[in-house]
Amino acid sequence: MGPVGIGFTAFSKPVREKILRMKKAPRQKYPLVTELTEAEHIGMVREIFSTITGKYDFLNHLLSLGRDIVWRRSAVKKMRFFRTYRFLDVGSGTADLAIDATQRHPCIQVTGVDFVQEMVDLGRFKIEKRHLSDKIRLVTSDALDLPFPDNSFDVTGIAFGIRNIPNKIRALREMMRVVVPGGQVMVLEMTFPRNRLMQGIYHIYLNRMLPNLARPFSPNPVAYYYLADSITHFPTPEGFVRLMDEAGLKQVQKHSLTLGITHLYIGTKPMSPKPIQSTGTVKPASSR
Ligand SMILES: C[S@@+](CC[C@H](N)C(=O)[O-])C[C@H]1O[C@@H](n2cnc3c(N)ncnc32)[C@H](O)[C@@H]1O
């Protein structure tokens, strides 16, 4: 799939020109998320994940110094299965969260959903290699329109995926719809620190070191500038808790991981959810 493959015509002219210039000069960055419409942001996410699939796992572990493995395990440890014994992994990518969940909870069935076929294919390959095909199935679908009836799962989780979804509240409501009352909605996501010193260090790491570390390995190293951009523009932990509250989740908790560079958020679906109203937005951490 070439860099101008997916939904290219959906981009506005200036963004199309920027992507074409970037293709000619691969060191040039993707447009900032703040410059994009929702449709353009989604098109860019599809584009990025379809081009970095092959080295995705390796670079995840390298760039986080293996912490991503620990962070997923923290989420899996807090999962509670009590009725359907089913877990839904949203934005499942190469299926690491799905695989970890079956290893910690051998009695469950897992479904993973991702809208990038290349990620789904690699996930299926890993699942077969681990002989887990009877426990995990992957579906190619959009997180905003999950192909499951209401109340189908005890737990649904999204690991490092929600920052790639512009309409976060809609994604959270869709996740809440498919879990049973009393079930958990979990979000694992990276956070831009608020301590000024940490911000400086993290900014250099994200914007200078990370793309350069990725360059020798990734077929699309500039995608790692997008990683920096998407983390910088993610809401603060308090802002994200408010967003989960607004989506209708109850008893929302946040757990800080590795000095707060990642947070695990857990909300519970109420026994009788209120009817859905507005779709609010929360300011990103960088604009506070
Ligand atoms: C950073 S990766 C995370 C993958 C995996 N969860 C992990 O822990 O490594 C984000 C994934 O979310 C997927 N994604 C983003 N937006 C999506 C959407 N609207 N519907 C389905 N998948 C989406 C991307 O295709 C990508 O595979």
C-alpha cells in the first residue's frame, strides 16, 4: 500500500500537497493533527499504520525500552470477567493485548478489532504461531461502529489506540455499548507530562531522538513524528477522566504508570445507562 494509497482524495488540497511533497522528500513530517479535519486525521492514521506494520512490534519495544509490555500487563491484571467471559480489544493492532489477556485469563474468549488490514494480518499470523486461534479472533472493522450487539463482552480495552481516534467520546460510548452493565471499559494511553523539566526532556525524546532511532528500522520513519504529535495533543489525565465521565462511564479511575508517561483508565458501565447526549471535546495537554 503506497503512501498515497488510502483515502487520498479525502484530504484537502493543501494537505494532499504536503503529503505528496513528503513522499518526494521522506524526511518531511506529516501535517500536525491540529491542521487536519477529522476525516483527514483518520485517513492519515490508516495510512501510517498500513506502512509501519512490519517493524511495529520491534520498534514499540525498542522505543519504550520494553515498558509497553509491562503497561499492557498492568491492564490485563485488572480485567474482571464475570458473565460473558469475553474480552474485546479495540484498535488491536498486532494483537499484543489480546494475546496477553488470554495468557492471564485462560478461561476467556477474545475478539480484536482494527481497521488496518495489514495490522490484522500480522496479528492473525502471531495468533496462529502461538496456537491461540481457538481463543482469539480478529475482525477488520472501525472502532466507531463495532459490529457487535449491545452487552456482548465483560471487558473492552484499547491500548495506545484512542489517541488516533479524533472523536474519542464516540469511541468510548461505542465501547461502553458493547460491554455488559457492570463491565469494564479500559484505556491505556501515553501522556505528555506536566512537570516543566520532564516536558523538556520528553519533548526532545519524542521529537528528536525517537524519529532518529526509528529511521534505520522503519519503512516510514516520519510516522514517528506523528507519534510525538499525537501524544502532545492528547488530553491531560484529568481531562481524559472527564471525557470518560461524559461518555457515561462510572467510577472512573486513573492509574499512573512509569512516572506518569502512560496512564491506565478504567470505567464501569452503569447498570442503567443514561441516554446519550452531547459529543464534547477536551482541550489537549499542550494547550493548557
Ligand atoms: C498504536 S496502535 C496500537 C496497537 C495495539 N493495541 C498495541 O497495543 O500495540 C493503534 C492501532 O489502532 C488502530 N486504529 C486507529 N483508529 C482506529 C479505528 N477508528 N478503528 C479501528 N482501529 C483503529 C490502528 O490501525 C492501529 O493498529
